[in-house]
Amino acid sequence: MRRTKRGVSPVIVVPALVGLAFLVLPLVALVVRAPWGSIVQIVMKHEVLTSLLLSLGTASLATAICLVLGVPLAVLLARSAHWHVVPRRLLRALITVPLVLPPVVGGVALLLLLGRRGIIGQWLYAWFQITIPFTPAAVILAQVFVAMPFLVLAVEGALRTSDRRFELAAATLGASRWHVFRRVTLPLVGPGVSAGALLCFTRSLGEFGATITFAGSFPGTTQTLPVTTYLELQRDPDAAIALSLLLLAVAVVVLVGLRDRWLPGVTGS
Amino acid sequence: MVAAAVVVAALALAGCSAQSAPSPTATAAPVTLTVYAAASLTDSFADIAKEFEKQYPSVKITYNFGGSSALAAQLVAASPGDVFAAASATTMKTVTDASLVTGAPQIFVTNSLELVVPKGNPANVTGLGDLANPDLSIALCAAAVPCGAAALRLLAQEGVTAAPDTLEQDVKAVLAKVELGEVDAALVYRTDVTAAGDKVEGIDVPGADRVVNRYPIAVLKSAPNQTTARAFVDFVLGTTGQAILTKAGFGAPN
Amino acid sequence: MTTGELDVDFRLVRPGFDLTVGFAVGPGRVLALLGPNGAGKSTTLSCIVGATEFVGHVRVGERQLDGLSIDERRVGMVFQEYLLFPHLTVEQNIAFGPRARGGRKSEARVTVAALLERFGVSDLRHRRPAQISGGQAQRVALARALAVDPDVLLLDEPLAALDAEVREEVRADLALHLRAFAGPTVLVTHSIADVRALASDVIVLEHGSVSYRGTVAGLVNADATPYLRQLARGESL
């Protein structure tokens, strides 16, 4: 009698709203404290535009690499459901580790592998005179390292909830395995792939720790927008707030684009 | 034995000051002193705390180490503390401008830059001029942070146009790149070279002593126990504190 | 297409499940596979189509199917929920097989146009599966399966997903199309009405083995098991 409609209990609503407030209020503070009067000048500064362009460019390339490598990895992970429990869990753990690792640690690990004295890097340097740190390639590698798990897990989620009998139906029509994958499996998980790619892109855009550790920071080459923001914080906090807003705006635009209908199986809608 | 002599001397000094102010040792209740200190002071201030607590057994020192700008921002945002030891006059000014300091800040050490190369000096770097070589991999601090500003002044003073490959967000990041051998040479503080031990090699730069960072220290108004806070500042400025800081590679205040 | 008899003879053992099936269906004949739930009807289709491993053989005429992959078998299948590709239009669904087999585009277009016409779904060619009725989906699914000119046709409960009102009409329609198919057909169903309208021969599977084998007419006299006696009384299960 007290509740005629099927509502959500206050036991759920109250902590949920507190949780939401905790996520949103810091961003509100950022917006409130923003130097709105000078924001355009700050954002239009040459060095800011340079790092914004570098960020957009590297994040796009990183997303492309994540798609090429991450989608097959997602397929492997989804099919590992039939494996023995140990290798199956190990594979999932290995893919998830970069998500929980402090990005700085990821940066150090990349240096130890691909740096000038790294396990692989020393040979690249000795044989081809190639050094990866301090180049835009290093920025992209750092972004791929931290962002790929987002793509893999999103695509894998979509694959696991998609009906595999469509693949069987396609095979009975004479489609080869590759044709089935390209024309049936991929389109069916298309929403998961788009969602994963968007998450991957925004994560790459916000990448800081691994980038500054592995790629360093040099204007126009490796200094991405988050790095510029951090450096501005030391000199001019107002500018740092303005740049944070710029990053926030880009992220919001991308994530709002990630509508529910693109995410069946991920949002559960 | 030297350390023992230093302690004896410091005790004597403390004995003198006890005449002008009531000694904190006299109060039985334990006092905790929160000191905000620049990250470059981490090792030497830990040693200073040990000696200070020996002399004032009722006092417990806790440190908040971090980048000076970040610490200043925390203090301005009303974080409670007793003493602030900054790595630059600018960051101290942020705090004094907010009227958070008792009396005038005092310079307690200086720090100057030194050329640093990986162990074995693989690129055969000899002096500041090598920083202009585009074939070498060079790291400097970003201009926005104190060590970067100092590097720019030194390079300008010596007429060297550096060709850096990366401008790092703090001096420890620069040092890490040298230790890992990712760069051939970098400019860091003398204290950082000392702290890194034999993982890196330092090369003195003529003229570096004319580009110095002065570290100011001050008692904060928010300190509940002004006397004890003052005693800590005096201890840093005193013989024991200075001996520890000199050993870490810092220069004398003047 | 190679017309020939479908010859199935295999055994499949799983924990708690032991299925032994053997039957032959001539070209142009429709064999109904009846039986209670869990008797192994769908599993039998799965074995013929190539999605389940077994011990034994499946042949169409002289052609050995076991050992071939699913896409090489030329076995057409209409699934219970039709499984039309949701991201493709009706026309693209029917064209899927001919395209996948790498046939000429112009030939595929002719085939697809003819099937759209024959199944009366030309007007729906640009609709997606979500935008058509169950009866229409059933016809599209059959057209899609026939588009690759299969040697054998398998139907898994082709009318079960439909509302009772349209079932009669779709069933009559399906009977016409099955009569036009030259190869052997296997129909899995629960419904005695389906059997009477669509099939020429019947096999009843119970507990993993064949309990009746014969004509539809002969079912009236079958009395070896309780299930068969129910069927003989004309009850749909």
C-alpha cells in the first residue's frame, strides 16, 4: 500500500545519489572555478593547440592499433570459455592488468622493454639506430598499453552475449570462417566495437603517467594535453583548470556519443 | 664520532636557546610537529628529524614531502601544519601572500645544478656545451618547475643553446631517465646527484654556483605550538641541521 | 545440385545421453522426425549439418558429408527461430549464401530476385528482420536456405515460433514449397498436424533410438510405446 509503483528502495537510492555526487561534484568545482574570462585565450595559445593536436592524432592512431590487435584478442578471450580454467583465467588477468596498474609503472615497464637499454630496445638501437622514447611513437605505444584492455573487454562482452547460432546459420549457407567473422560476427558485435573504440580513444586522450614516463615531454613531439595541463598546474593553475575543462569537454562529447543503443550487452538495454 | 660531536654541539646550542624560551622538553605531553617540505629534502630532513627527536624526546615529527607548488597549494587550501620548507622563493611567496606565516621566512640552504650522466658516461659528455649536441639524448626539467627555470638561467648565462629531447615534470623524473640510460646527459640538482649514489656520475659545471635555488623555511601561523615549531626551524638552521644538509650536497645559505 | 538419397547412420554418446539413429530419405521425399523433448531430434539435425561430432556416416548419394566442414556440406537449414541476420535486409539475407560462395554478382541478383518473387516477399526486400512478421520471416528463412541450391534441406520446428492463427496458412504455403524441392528433406516437429500436411515418411525417436519407422498413414496403427499410442490417437505433443 505504501508503494503503489515499483520504485527503487531508499536503501539503494541514497547511497547511489551520494556516489553520483562524489563523481560529479569535483567536475562541477572545476567548471565553477574555471577562469571563464580568459579561457578562450588560454585554449587558443599556440602551445596548447599544438598539444591538443598531438593528443588527438596520437589517440586516433592508438585507437586504430587497439582495434587491429584488440578485436582478435577479444575473440580469443571470448572463445577461451572452453579452455582449461588456469590458462583461461591467466589470459583474462593478463589483459586486465594494465587497467589496474598505475600508468607510471606501465611507463617504466615499457622503458625496460623498449627503452634504449631495454630488453628489445637495445637491439633496435644497436642494429637500426632506432630509439623509441621521446618520439610520438612512444606516446602512441603508451596509450595502446593503457587503453587496449578497454577495447578488448568491451568487444569480448559483446561477443559473449551475441548468439553464436547466427554463425552456424551463416556456415550452412556456405560461408567460410573468415566470411562469417567479417559479415556476421563483427557486424553483430559492432556496437561493442564502437563502444570499446570510444572508451579506448578517451582513455588514450587522457593518458598521462605512462606517457610522461616512457615518452617524456617535449612540445610538439611528445607533450600531450594532459602533460601540458600538469605542467601548467605548476606555473598557472588557472590555465591548468582551463585545459582540464578542454579535456573534460572532449571526453564528454565522445562519451555522450556512446549512446545506449550502441551498447547492447554492455549497458544491458 | 663526527656525528656525536655535532650532536654535543647542537645540545650546547639548544641549551643557550633554552634561556630565552621555555624548553619544549619541559612539557610532558607529547607534541606532534607536521612539517611540509620540498621533495628534494626527503633524505636529509629524515636524518634531521632523528637528531631533533633525540634532543626533544617529547616531540614527534611527521613530514609531508612533495613538490613545493603542490605543498603551497595544500597550505593555501587550509591544510593544518607547523612548518613549511620550500624549494623556491616563489612557492614560499604563495604562502606568505596568504598570510599563513609567522615572521619572515629564512633561507636555510641553497641548491645548484650539476651535469649528470649515466654510469660510465657512455656518450663521453665533458661539459655544458655537450647539451647543444642534437645527436645526444638530453633531458631537462620543464620551464614551469623550479629546476627547469634554473636550467634555463644557467644555459643562458653560459651561452649554450640546449637541444633537449624531453622536458620532464620534475627533477626525479629527469634523474630516473639518466639512471635508466635513456638519456646521455641532463641537468639536475647537486643533491640529486649525491642521492643517486653510484648509479650516475656528476660533472661540475663552472658558473653553476651563480645560479642557485634558495630554500626558505618558515613557521606557520596555524601551528598550535609555535615554540616547538620555532625550535625545529632553529635546529635546521643550526649546526646539526646544516651539517646534515651539507653532507647531502646542499650549499650554505649565503 | 546432386540429387541423391540422404543416408544417415550414426551413434553419439555423451554423459547421460546415447543416441543411435539410422534412416534414409529419397530425393523429393520429406521425412518427419518426431519424438518427445530430449529424444535427440535437434541433435540429429546438428549432426547432419556438421555442428556436432558423431561416429558413423552421413551421405547424400555418393557424396560423403562427414569429415566436411559445415560450409562445404551443401545442407540447407531453416532454424526454429529462423536466425535471420538482424543487421541485413530481407534481400541481403537471401543473397548472403550466393555471395558467400563467391558466385557472380549478376547471377546472385537473378537468383535472389526469383526467390523474392516466388516467396512473395518482394515488397519486403528492404526491410530488416525486426520489421517483418513471423510468417514472413519463415518464408525468408526458407528462401535464404534454398538460395544456395542445397542437396538436402533440414527444417527444425519451422512453425513452432508462429501464432496459431497464421500457422495453418504458413503450413499450407510451406507444403507447396517443399513439394517443389527436388532433394531429400528432414523435418523436426512436435506436431502431428505438421506431419500430416508436410511429410511423406516418419521416424519417431524415443530415448535415443528409433521406436517407429514408416509412412504417415502407418502411424495410426503404431502402438509399441505410450508415446506412439498417443500419436496414433492423433494427439500433438
